[in-house]
Amino acid sequence: MGGQECGLQRGLLKFTDRIQVRLVAQERPRAWSVIGKEERFDVIISNPPWELGNTTRVEDFALYGPGFRLMESIVEGLPEHLNPGGQVFLAYGHVPAIRRLRTLLQKNNLPFRTRDQRLLDDLPESFLPGMLTEVRLHDSFGTP
């Protein structure tokens, strides 16, 4: 969703005082490019592009992302932008993207858990609904 559509959804859900929507410019597909250096968050929810691929059409950016750059930038910036005890929820419906995400999280020593009972090996390469991965800075998951 673009910023305007997200704003409409946010208004419908009556979260206008607690939710912020930031639109990342197409020319700078870095997750934190629209976030101030000192800004920290309790909860971050993202549904980044799922599949590798280049596109020039704006409507295709929701699905295709070159080199998983947006995913990588989200993961790399989490320690600087997530409050202690904060949570990140990332949704992907593409097996290679989820495998890449897990590798990046492990490489960056970020604890995560999959909020889904399905196994990647049992799913087609692309699937709906997407699979939700929860990330925290410290292994503080406790009970689900």
C-alpha cells in the first residue's frame, strides 16, 4: 500500500494517534531513509517485496524487489531503531525470501520466531497467506 492508502486504513482502524506511515522513495529503497537517526519504535510491521526482480512499474514494487535490498536494510537498521523489548513483524509469502530473511537475521544475531505452523518445505515457492516472522533484539520471546 502507498502512504495514502495506509493512511486511510489507519483512520478506519482508529489508530491515528498511535500509527505512523512513512513512504520510502522509489529512488532510495532503504527502509530507514525516512526515519530520523534518533527515532525508536516499539512495534514495526512490514510487508516488503517478496520476490527478487527488477521492475519499473510502481504497482509491481509491492511484489518485486531488486536483490532483497529493502529486506536487508530493515534487518541492518533494527538495532538502531527498535526500543528495548520492541517487536518487528515481517510478512513474506515466498520461500526464497523467507530463507534469505532467516539467514540475514542469524548473521546479525537477531532472535526470531516464525508465527506460523506451516513448514517451508511443504509450501510452493510463492504462497498466500504470507508467513509472519517476529524479530526482537534480545531473546525475550517468553510464551507466544
